[in-house]
Amino acid sequence: HSQFCPPQMRNSDEYRRFWHKLNQGEFISGQFERVNKLGRTVWLRATYNPVFNEAGELYKVVKFATDVTAQVEKNHLEREAAQQAYQTALQTSESTRLGATVIENSVQTINELAGELHGISGDISNLSESSDRIGAIVESIRRIADQTNLLALNAAVEAARAGQHGRSFAVVANEVRTLAANINRATTEIENMVQHNHTLAEKALKGIESNLKRADHGVVLAKEAGGVISEIRGSSSEVVRAISHVAEALKEE
């Protein structure tokens, strides 16, 4: 009998207990690993029945066996497949966990970016309003310069009429006109700069508002993606538990 047992079993305690039970008259049944005449591993579902002679001595063992190698190998493959599926499910669960973390971080980052864009948008709006106020002040200065220039011109005309007595006054009036002209040119330059800055501010504001809409939309999409990831994570956890139960059940077979 030992020649049909795997080498590691022949000298094992299990094999000695096997024969000890038979010698004690116990029937043994179960699933056994054996080796056929070609040296290949086979599995038997068998019962070993000890037969004693009239003297009460064991003289033979009757075996009833069925070859269940195909079923055992099938079960073995199923266990391996279940274990592999279990490991894959664990990896998937971990990946979804990491994905959920990434999504959460992305949502937080986009929210922070949206907040910063809102702040910048407010600053540029304030800058645009300041440019408008500066423009109004410059326009007031221009009007004052124009009025000053007109008054100086009238004063020069009156000084010319006064002849020699109005000559010094004419010089002052001319200087006032020159100053008014300089103020007019300066206010024109300031007005152009303010208008240019105002145009740039409006352009920047439109760009930020467009990006802000995209950022807000990105927040919505990221939150939706986070919800989907959470659902997938929950489903993958259920799959892990289910496959774990299957794997444990197959181990017990």
C-alpha cells in the first residue's frame, strides 16, 4: 500500500495512525492523495474496511474507492481563481480608496483656486472702479485747466489793450496759459493711461470670470466624481467580502 502513497506520507505520523486505526478494527473513510502506477498524483474518495480472521488477527483490508482526481483538481483551480479574484478585489478596493483621496484633494484644491479667483475678481473690480474715479478727477482737472487757459487768454487781451501798463500782466497771463497747456497735456496722458489700465482690467476681469465659471464647474464635476468613486468603493468592499466568503468556503471543501 505504501508504494501508492506520496513519499512524504510513507514515513509520516499520519500514515502510522492510519494503520494503527485499521489494526484496531476501525473503518476509515475520506479523501486520500495517492500515486498511480505511472507515478502521477491521484485523489481517491475511499473507505478502508479491516477484515479479521477467526483468531482476531487483521489479515486483509477491503478498499472501496472512487477516483475523484478531476473534481479535486477542479476544486483546486477554483480555490486558486477565488484567491486571485480576492487579491484583485483587494487591489481594486485600495485603488478606489486612493482614487477617492485624490478626488477629495482635487476638490479641495479647486475650491481654494475658486476662492482665490473670486478674491482676484473682486480686486480687479475695485481697481476698475478706482480707474473710473481717477478718470473723473482727471476730467475735472482738464475742465479747470481749460477755464484757466480761457481766463488767461482774456487777461492777455485786456493787458494788450492797456498797452505799456499791462505788459507785466501780459507776461503773467502768458505763463498761466503755458501752465494750463502743460496741465492739459499731462491730464491727457493720465487719461490715456487710466483708459488703457481700465481696458486691461476689464479684459483681465472677463478672463477671470470665464476661468471662475470653469473652476466652479470643475468643483461640481469633481464632487460628482467623488460620489461615483464612493459608490464604487462601497461596491468593491462588498465584492471583497463576497469573494472572501467564497474563498473560505472553497478552502473547507
